[in-house]
Amino acid sequence: MNPHYFYLIINILSVLFPFLLSFDKKVAFYKTWKYSLPSICITGIFFVTWDVVFTAKGVWGFNPDYILGIYLFNLPLEEILFFLCVPYSCLFIYEVLNAYVSRDVLGSCGKRISILVMVLSMTANCCL
């Protein structure tokens, strides 16, 4: 397999099954597209802009061995697609969990877990 397709394949596989299962009768995620797709695009604009700036400053880059070589705004096409595919898949998973898991599995632990994650994030940020 040509490695130039790897990043594109990752994008396709991350969205393929959520897209196909969006038509599941219980989830019916396709009915939310008129709301979810604009929100994904608006959020994506913020992150693509962030990516453009950080790529231009040399904070990170992209290995040409794993991308097609098609660029928009000095970003590989696959990177822009990432900001559409992954949020779509995440929203889909959220909707599936809402449709199929009726009870609160975290219960009273949810707030404690959130506080712990915030404290750990702030601690890690301070230590770096």
C-alpha cells in the first residue's frame, strides 16, 4: 500500500462507520446534520486557523511520506479533513450513547472525575 494515503485512510476510517450508522433508526443522527455540520465547520475554522499559524511558525509539520501532497492554506488536505471527520465521529458516538445507554453510568463520580482531570491538567501545565 502506498504510504501517501495513510493519513487519508485514517480520516476515511474514522468517519466511515459513523456515517453509515447515522441512519440507524434508534439514533437517527442524520436528522441532526442541519445543526451538527454547521457547528463542526464553525469549530473547524478555529482549529484550522490555529493549525495554519502553528505550521507557519514551525511548531509542527507534516511528513510528506504520509500525505497526498494536496495543500489548502499551507495545510495538507488530510489535516483539514481531520477537523471534519473526527468531530463528526465524536458527535455520533455521543448520540449513540444517548440513544442506547439510558442510565447515568458515572453517577455521582462524574463531577469528581471532572475535577480530578482539571487538577491534573493544571498541575501538568505548571510542571512543563
